[in-house]
Amino acid sequence: METTLSVRHLTKQFESTRALKGINLEVPAGRFVTLLGPSGCGKTTLLRAIAGITDPTAGEIWLAGRRIDALAPEKRNFGMVFQTYALFPHMNVEKNVAFGLEMRNVAKPEIAARVAAALELVGLDQHARRLPRQLSGGQQQRVALARAIVIEPDVLLFDEPLSNLDAKLRDSLREDLRTMQRKLGITSIYVTHDQSEAMALADEIVVMKDGEIVERGTPVDLYRRPRFRFTAEFLGLTNVIEADLSGSECRLPWGAVRKIENPAERASEGIAIRPEDIGIDAAKGEADGVVEQSMFLGASTHYWISAAGQELRVVTAGGQSDILATGQPVKLTLPPALHLLKTFEPAETPA
Amino acid sequence: MAIGMRHSQRTQLWVSLGLYGYLILTLFVPLGVIALWAFYDPAVGWFPPDIVPRSFSLSAWGDVLSDRHILPSALLSFFVSTVVTLLTATLAFPTAWALAQFPFRLKRAVEVFVLAPMIVPGIVVAVSLGEIFFGLGLAGTVQGIILVQTVGTLPLMIRILTATLEGIPNELILAARTLGAPPRVAVMRIALPLAWPGFLAGGLLNFIASFEEFEKSFMVGAPQVQTLAVRLWSYLGGEILVLPTAAAVTFLLLVPMLIIFFIAERLMKEDVMAAGLGKL
Amino acid sequence: MTPVRPTTLLLCLLPGVGYLLVFFGMPLVRVLVNSFSGRGPQTEVFTFTPWITLLTTPVYLDGLRFSVWLAVAPTALSLLIALPLSALMQANETSRRFFGSLYRIPLVVPGIVAAFLVLVMLDRGGMASRILTPLGIALPRLVRDEWGLGAIIASSWKNIPFMTLIISGSMAAINKDVLSAARTLGAGRFTILWRIQLPLAQPGITAAVLLTFISSLGSFVVPNLLGPSYPLPLSVHMYTEGFTKGNWPLVYAMGTLLSIVAVGVLLTYYAIIGSIGQSDAPKRAGA
């Protein structure tokens, strides 16, 4: 079914803060969109407004050409998965998953069939009669997922569903989530503060800050070509260097000159260089630097290098080469074209 | 479709109207009527079908204030309630501490026993202690009333304090002890201050319960010693119904209670009391 | 939990538990024992006389039935009102702060004053009849009537906020996400109340019901002021038999009987709730 979720000028005012400042967002059918940002940026408020759990102060929400923001949440046909799992503690797994179908007055035999199918999809068909407190966190979240999917919702909403799980469980559930969403093709909106989770799962990431959307794009676009410093620093590690700009070229602190791939007319925040894009070698390179610190992480090694008065972070992939020692002089190589960052100007000045 | 007021805002309005309507009908109107009774003019009277007295006077208040029994009863009630509250708090704290912090085999039995005075109808306790105290010469004394009321207030205080103390992490006491404090000092200087919400909540509840308590004070104290609540009974349940005096005494009873109540509302967290009462 | 020396444990338990043993436990045992004793000089003799009197005299049997009625009716009425009230208080943020304080006022109003309020409002010639009679509505007899309606109303008036307080507390402890999940799955407000909130708040509801029942069972002043002259509840009989006639063994038999009824109701209630499958309900709802 063609579902485009459309959020227009959505605003939410709490007593002393403006949690959402006129959000505009279009989500095409079948897309997996992540709302990413630090705590307090409004991503959960936005999700809850879409769900209908929170009433927006102003603005509209449209689904496939129908306006839904005045509808009560029970009428919106959205499935929602919560950070705290939110399973009904007094009902077993089967009854939990069946609940949404009962609310829709589906016939009993059909309920049984659909519940069984959903449980099989999440791999919990053996646990149908268990109570939530007899299940692990990961299992509970799978039940929550089955419960949300079985009603065949128009949109799936996720509120940091993996935050309460430990790291290994998080990874495996993350994979399953992605596979399932691709298979079922349900439009999904996923809130998280974890940028690696966002990049792993999303077709498109929406970066938020202080109640506004900073920018949006595919994970690759946002990672490699972020428009704003905020995005660059939120997604992964980044070095920001001041450089002399003239036209479409810049002069780096150690004298080398590079092309700018996205020149801007106005003053900017600086040049962004990802630590993994800087080449480091004991002898070969264009800039001189000294190793201040190193950290061996197994699959990669992180170095803190001081060069021409700047402190740079450099990451090298594993391999067999020796770890460079503290105090050792090294040579750095930068990529041929560099990326310029702009300052994000909020639409409204903070109160 | 233009939505003037959102769906949930409309239900909220109806709900608010219903709630306040209930309050007005069941609370403000009756209290208002009693207030009118306290100010009516006995020379004229206030008979049906008049909804409001035809003339007002302060004579009922004059009677009350000049009555040599009423003000002493009021002072007595304050005194008794204060002592009961302090006594209950002192007795309850060590027991609550044991229940909250120590593991021991008979704990469930102790919990049930502490609960028992709330299960057995209070009048049974009142009547039996009434007879025992009569034999001991404690009947009709202030001490007797204090002792019997404490039986009623102690279970709740123990439960509230236990719930509060369970919320204090044991690591705090251990940290104090590693810093050199002997166990009792650690408890008095760390746990006791941290338990103050429980003391406040329980103390206020106890004071109120004691001030308005009737059955036990009646069985043990009357007729020699009468708390204010018992005194009120004599104007309502005796030979004749003395409405205006009763109305005035009612206000003497109610106003301190309401003041304490609103202070408590400011200070107290409501879940403390629900925690103490919430599970049997 | 810290391990503890037995002496320390005993010293800690002594004030509270000791006090209750002396001023509650022993008198209670005395009540039981003395309910089997005779009046007058033969106080040591074991006899069933008080019990026989109690259980065969119509006055006392009617009194027992009336006591139970005066406990069941207000409990049921209060529960009927307190449940939706508690649910509404959960849902409604804005009026909760203001209304939330005011509705609790009856908690601090003494029972005797509650009886007085009913007297003034609902008695013949009371305010209610003064307002309704000109409108042509005749109020039934509510004070000193044979069903004890006035007493029931006064008792309910005091118990509704009490029950609401406890039940609200239980409902508030439910994980909010569970309720949001139910809403997104299509449940309307009433379905949520009936299928989610009530089962999960059941411990609090049980506590509220039992405490209300028991306090009404032993209530003296409200039936004394508002109830009929026949039948009289056992609590009033206990007073007259004891303090005016000195027939203490009979009084103790009545007291024991009331206690048995209270404990019996407690056990029956637990049995009923247990059999509905609530016995495996988790301790903390929604965790």
C-alpha cells in the first residue's frame, strides 16, 4: 500500500521548553528512517506525536493523503516498539501478540494463525505460553516486535528499542530487525541516540538537534559529506581543522594546498577530515607530526598526532604493522579533496 | 475536517466538570451547610423549608468558647495526638529498620503480626483494653488513651517506615562503616535523616488519625477524659441533639485538620502512603 | 541485606513488636479465652454459655448480619466509585493537581463529623429535603432507617478517597509504556481500564477493599448516630453489654466472632483472587 507519512510544521510546546520547532518531514512508503540526535533533541517527542501518544501544539500529520493528527492513537494503525518492551505482564506471549488483533475484532481462528506466524517470524514459537517475566530482554523485545507486526500496521515506530539490551544481543537483534523490515516492507521510523545503530539500520538518517532537523540523507552521504559540523561530529569521529580558504582551494597549516569539493560563499566552520582518511607512516608523507598517544583496539589503532599546532586523530586498520611509539615522528598524508563544514543556524533563537 | 478542539481535550473538559461537580456536591455543600448551622440565630431558629437561616448570630460560638469543657478537650486532643505520634515514631523505627535491612527466618510472621491490628476490627482491641485498663486503674486517664491509640497507629507507621528504609541503599551504611562509623552511629546519622519523608508522611497520618479517633478513646477514656471527637459525640448522640454547638465544635475539629492536611500536601509525596498501605 | 547478630535483631524488634505483643497480642488472646468463661464469681470455669447466647439469640444474630451488611455495602459502593475515579485521575493531568488535593479532604474528616454531615444533609428536615421538597421530589428515609442507608453513605463518603488513594497509587505504578502500547494496538480507554489497569492494580485494589471492609465492620460511632434502633450492629451491642451491663464474656464472644469474620473474609478474598490466575501476577507491575 502506498503510504507516505507527512509531518508538516509540527510544533510541541511544553511549559518551559519548545521540544519541536516546526518539523517538516516526508517519509516515503517502505522506507526505514532513523531519527538520530542527542538526548533532548526532540526525536522521542516527534515519534510520540506521530503515534498520537503526545498531542502536538500545532502542525499536521498526514498519512497517504488523510490527515491523522486529530485521531486517537488507537485509530491510527501504527505498530510501536518501546525501549522498556511494554509487554502486558499478566498475559502470556500468545495473548500479548494477539491483543491488537482482538482489538480489531479479527475472528479467533485467524488470530491463532496470524499469531503463530508472527511468533515464528521472530523465532519464539516455542515460547508461546510463557509469561514475559520468564523471558530474557532480547526475547521480550522480539515478542514486542511480533505484537507490533502482526496487526499489519501502516507504519512501524521504534523508540530506542535496543537501548536496554547488552551489546552482543543488540547486534544480533539489530540484524534481525533490518532483515525483517526489508522483507515486510513496512514504513519504519526508528529513534536512537546511537549513531552506529542509525547507520547500520537506516535507509535514511534524520539528524535532530534542539527540536529541529539539522539535515537528512543516506548514511553514506551524511558520513562522507555532512553539511554541518554538528552532523560531522555526531556521526563517528572527525577532525576539524582551521584552514585559509580562497575560492575553491585551501591552504592547510603545514603549507599543503588542497581542493575543496563543496566551496561556500560565506564563512564556514572548518575542514572535516575523518581519522581513517589520514594516511600515517613512519617515513612517507607530506606533513610532519609527532605521536602523542596511541590506543590499540584490535581491529584498528587510534593515534593522537600533533602536527603544525593542530591535534589530529588518526585511525589505521588492523593488519600486522608495528604500533607507532609515543614521541615518534611520523608523516601524514591527506586525501586529495577536502570537505567544508558549515555552522548550523537554528531557525529560532533559543528562549 | 477542521478540528476545533482535539478529541482528548474535549474528554478532559467533561472529566474535569464531573470531578468538580462531585466535589461540590459531596464536600463543599455539606460543609457549607454546617457552617450555616454554626452561625444561625437560635432565637429565630432555622426550620424547613428555609434553605438559608433567616438571621445569623454568633451565639453558638459564644456558648462553645465559654463552655468549660470544650477548649480543654481541644487542648487535650492536641496533646494526646502529639504524644501518640512521637511515641509511635520512636517505637516503629527500630522495628522498621530490622524488617528493612536484616534477613531473618521469622520475618514473614513478624510482618503478618504487625499487620494484624489492621485486620482485627479496632473495636475488639478497644473493648478489651478498656476492660483491662479498668482493672489497672488506667481507664479514664490520658495515659490510657495514649497507650490504646498507639496500638492503632503503630502498624501503619512500621509499614511506611519499612517501605522508606527499604529504599535506602545498603551501600550507604557500609560506606559509613568503612569510614570508621560504628553501626549504630551509621544508622542514626545516615539512615535516620534519609528516612525523613517516611517520618513526615507517617507522622502526619498518625497525628490526623489520632486527633479524629473515636472508638478507642471513647471506650478507654469516657466519661472522665474526653478528646474533642468524643466531646462532639455528646452533642450529637446524647439525649438531645444540639446542632449549633455541634456545628461549632465540628469546626474546632476540622480547621486544624485541614491546615495540617494542606501542609502535608505541600510536603509529602503521595506514593509514600500508598506504599505503606498498598499491599496486605 | 546485612547479616546481624541475634541480640541486635531482638533489640531492634523489641520496641515495636514488643509493644504490640503486650497491648494487642495479649489482650486478643484474653478476648478469645474469656469468651469461654462465665460471668460473676465463676470466672475460671470454661463454658460455652456466652457463645450459645450469642449464636442463638435473634437480637445478636440480626446484629451480626447487620454488621456484615454495614461492612459490605459501603465497601461495594466505594469501590464502584473509586475505580473509575482512580482511572480518571491517571488519565487527566491538569485537574489532577488541584482536584487531587481536594478529593482527599474526607480522609482527615473524623468519622463522627462525616455522620454529622449526613445528619444535616439527609435527615428529615435536612438540607436535601428542603431543596427537593418544593420541587416535588420526596426523599426516602435515610437516617435511622432499617437498611442503615445513612450509615452506609457516611461510611462510603469517607472510604471513597481512601480507596482512590491506594488504587491510584497502584495504577500509577504501572509502566506508562504498557498503556501506550495498548493504545497503539487499538484499545480504547475502557478496554485499557478493564483489561490492563485493573488486573495490574489488583494488589492495591485488594488492600483497599480489605481495609475498608474491616474498618467498617468495627465501626461504632457512625451506626450509633445514623443507624436504626433495630437491628443494632454487634459493635454497638459490644458497648452496651460491656459498659452498661458488664457482661464481658458475651462482649468477648462478639469480638472474637467479628475477628473471625474479618479473617475469614480476608482468606476468602485471597482464595478468589488466587483462582482467577492472579497468583502468578508479578510483584512489580510492568517491570
